[in-house]
Amino acid sequence: MQTDNIYAFILGNNKALSLAELAMVLKREEFIFVVLSITATVAIIKTDKNIFEPQKMLDRMGGIIKIIQLEKLGSTHSIKDRIFDKIKKLDTSSKIVFGISGYDWPYHSTHQINGLGINIKKNLAKARFVNLKEKTFLSSAEINRNQILKKGLEICLLSDSQKQSIYLGQTLAIQNYLSYGLRDYKKPQRDTKSGMLPPKLAQIMINLGSGSHQQNIFIYDPFCGTGTILVEGLLSGHSVMGSDSSPEAIRQSKENIDNKKLDLHERQRASISLFVQDAQSIDKIKLPQNPNLVISELYLGPPLNFLPSDERIKNDTKKLIKLYLNFLKSVKRIHSIKTLVLAMPYYNSDKGPILLDIIDEIDSIGYTRMDPLRGISVPAQFLAGFNQKRKTLLYAIPDQIVGREIIILKKYEKIVEEIFS
């Protein structure tokens, strides 16, 4: 493994979810990697090869904010000189725009980082330095608004979790927040009553499921609603199939897929099928295609404005569990489907999350729950979104009554095949 392939991945708000997705994507892209450090904001990873298309990789991940290429600094290196050297390598015939960000950087405050940038700017003939405001780092919006990556570069200063190694990095890719807004708040059809799966979470779920598939991924969403997972699947270049018990949901999905504002150029090569069907009996019909991966946000129950009583939760979850188990039994009979990534509801209470009592019954049907963080040593303080006993990931927006529990399932016969292959 080469010594210079060191990258920093800036994590989203849910650290466990971001790390699980990142590990799955790196495995799918056949990287051999070692996690050097995990902190509250960043994972520093050493890989066996370069990331040749960092923006393309980042555009397909919902839980990563930036990709930064790093170099480790020794005690004799001057940070100011190294930054100046990097800027001087750019085309200086036009005005250069640059910024400096610090992540887990205990050596300089926001004011001191700004002072460093202004000092460097004074030694450049044509340059503009973008000042930090309250935080020690520039957001994707600030970088995009100032065209930093187009007209110059963002330098990042990082230290590892033990504060023993320091790194200087250059940002290669940033999250496209404008595209997420287009696919979420500005899509033609939205349904606030049936739940609105964030596109970022849909992307993460697709990556968690497609990690074991190198190619020929065919996604099926049996609770497709307004088609968020289908759109994200198409944007990732996959064929998709969606069904729902509601004809109105199918109409909304079709309209969102046909949204001309989205760059769905990959759709020309992908297969798309939409049809009305109850998810509890999908094995009773001949499916239009043979999907190998189910990605779905299950029906979350009736919309809530406040936490219901214990009795109401008991009654509602009893109905949901019956629906889910019927659905899982039906999917079990469809031979082509090997992996499922599902979002189930849980309730946020003052005493902690109230989870569905369904795990033992899922296991008894013949599914194996997969650990999304297997092979990664994650510090305990960053496991708040991970239920180790259930092997699930929890996702919730602040003050949200109903959160989502993400579970990865494989059919038991697939696990047996892998053990003996």
C-alpha cells in the first residue's frame, strides 16, 4: 500500500450511518483500506490506490460532506510554506480564490486561520482569500458560492484522534447541496402525510445494499410512495422497479421520475417498471423484471404531531409488524431477491427510542441481519446511531417523533452459499 494515498472524509450528522456507507462504497469499488483515525467530524483513511473521480464518488454518497486528499506533515514542515507552495502550482495568470479550513484542529482558532490566510494572500500577486466566519471550516455552500474549487483551492488542516499526527490536505470534492434541494423540496410531487424519505438517506440505503454487488444492480421498492428511492437508484445508474398499493403513489412516482429538471441521463440505459400491488402479496404475481435488491422505506404508520400514548403505540405497531412480516414472507419466495435494506419506524421518547418488537420474528422467517459496521473499529462515542444488539442504524431529524431504523437483511440461503463458496 502506497504511503501517499491518504484521504479525509468529512462525515454527516449521523456518524455511524456515514461510516457504514463509506466502508461499503470503498469495498464495492475494490479499495483495500485502513482506517487511521475517526473523530467527531472526519474519518482519515489510507487506501491502496488513488480515488480518480472523487466528485463522482461523492455525488453517489449521502453521508459524506467532503473528500480531501492529505499529506502528513513532519515537525520540520512550515504550514504556511506548504500552503504557499500548493497555491503557486496553480495557474496564476488569473485571480486565484482560496480558503483554509480546520477540522479537529487544536492549534489555530478561526481568527488565527484567517490571519494565516491573509498573510499568505499578501505574498500573492492576484489572489482572494475567503475568510472563515463562526466555524473553523468552510461549508459546501461557501465553497460553491465563492467558486473556490473552480478558481483555486481549499486547503484543510487536520489532526488525528490522538492529536499525534497533523495533516495538510486539498479538497477534491464537496457535497452538491443544490442538487439535493432539487430532488427533495423542489420535486414535482411531495406527500407530507405518507412520510418524506430524504434523498441523502435513500442514497445511503442504496449504498448499504449494493456494496456486495459489483454490477447489474436491479433495485425494487415495494413501498415506493413518491419514488425517492427509484430516482436515487436511477441517478446511480441502476435499473429500478417500484410498486405501491396506492395508484396515486404510482402516478406521483412516475411524475418525479420524469422530472425534466433532473439529470437522469443514465436512465436511457436503465430499465424502469411501475405498477400497483400490495407488498404483502408480491409473490402472487409475475414481476415485470427480476430484481436482486430491495431498498424500501416501509409504511411508517399514520402521521403524528405528538408522541402517542403507550396504548396507541402498542396498537399501531401491532398492525405495522403484521404488515412487515407478511411482506417479508412474500419476498422470501422471490428467488432473484437476495438482499434487503429497509427503513422501519421507531418512536422518539424522553426515555429513549421505542423500537418495534420484530427482530426475532424476522430471524425466524429465514433472514440474516448484517452488521453495517463489520470490519470497522469505531470509537464508542460515535456509535449513538448504532444499535449493536439489533445490528441496525437509527436515523432521525431533531425533534422528529418518528425516526427510521435501517436494517440490512440477507436471505439465509445466500449466507450458506457464501460460507461454502
